[in-house]
Amino acid sequence: MTYKTDILIDALLATIRDQRAAAEELRNLPMEQFHQRPEHKRWSVAEVLEHMNLSSGHYLVRAQRIFATHRNALRKSDTFVPGPMGERMAHAMRPDAQGRISWRMRTLWMFEPRTEKVVGHASLDRFLAMLDGFTEVLLLAKEHGWDGPRVTSTLGPILRFKLGDAIRFPVAHQERHMLQIQRTLAQVRSYRTTTSLETPAAAFTK
């Protein structure tokens, strides 16, 4: 698969804008819903955001470092040819048109959200800042190119992405988790509605 570089970067920028707009809406949630888990072992909205901060942040920091210190090693090209694993993993991360996720991954322990990091809107603030960071990196890629340096994946040196793939992958991963946030909120709201409807009857029988 070969992509027109400018078209691909513009598509990534548009996806990030959509993710940012959806994330900004989360600030209007009651704090209780923002932090409520739909089930005991499933993440709250705040925890999903923090997971993305940890996993996508790995790639953002490394991309920023390349543009800050290795800009001369970058090459501009009208087309981008992804690496085989980069293409496969970016597509596997992204939900399909029906919202189905074909490839489910076990979360590595280092990307499990920690309670002390999700107080208040802290995870949301970090997520919005991270999206802004990806936007800045993509604008730099438009100007300087993104062919050349490689980025070590979260799996370690066994998998090193092309820089373009190291941006495509986390953006697609975020699409998966933005969908998870929608479903989490639907479940939390459904639970709260059911509970509020049942409470008067339960109280009456006591």
C-alpha cells in the first residue's frame, strides 16, 4: 500500500481534531460518571484516557525527539510506503464502520492506568495536551518529511516502526479507545438510570 503523504497527514490531523472535540465534551460530565467503572474490572472514562496517555505517549515522546534532534535525517517524499507490520497494526487497531474491533490485545502492565494519576480531570488534561503534541508533530512532518528514522515500539527493539507508522498506530489505537469511552458511558448511564428507577420500589418494600 502506498499513500499520498499530504493526504495521509491531513487525514491524521482530521482524526485528531475529532478525537479532541470528543474529549473536550467529557469535561461536561458529572465527575462521578467520569470516574465510575461500568464493572469492577473494567476501566472508567478517566482510566481509559490515562491508558492512552501512557501507550500513545510512548510514541509521541519519541517522535518529538526525532524532530528536535534528528531533523536533518528526515526526508520528504510525495508518497509514504508503510512498513508491513506498521500497516497491519494500524488497521488492526482501528474499529470498522460498524464499530467492531477485529483484534483485541492484552494490555501490558506498564500501560495499566494508576489510581493516583486519574484524580479529577488530570488524565483528560494530559490527553488533550498529547493530542496537541501529535498535531504539532504532524505539522512538522508536513514541513520536513518523516522518512528515515525508526521508532522503537512498545514491544521493544523487536519491532521498530517507520516514523509515519509510529504516528498512525497510536492515532488508530486512540480511535478504538474513544469508542470504548462511548460504550463505557452508555453502560454507566444505563446502570444509573436502572438504579434510580428501582430505588423507590425497593424503599417502598422496606
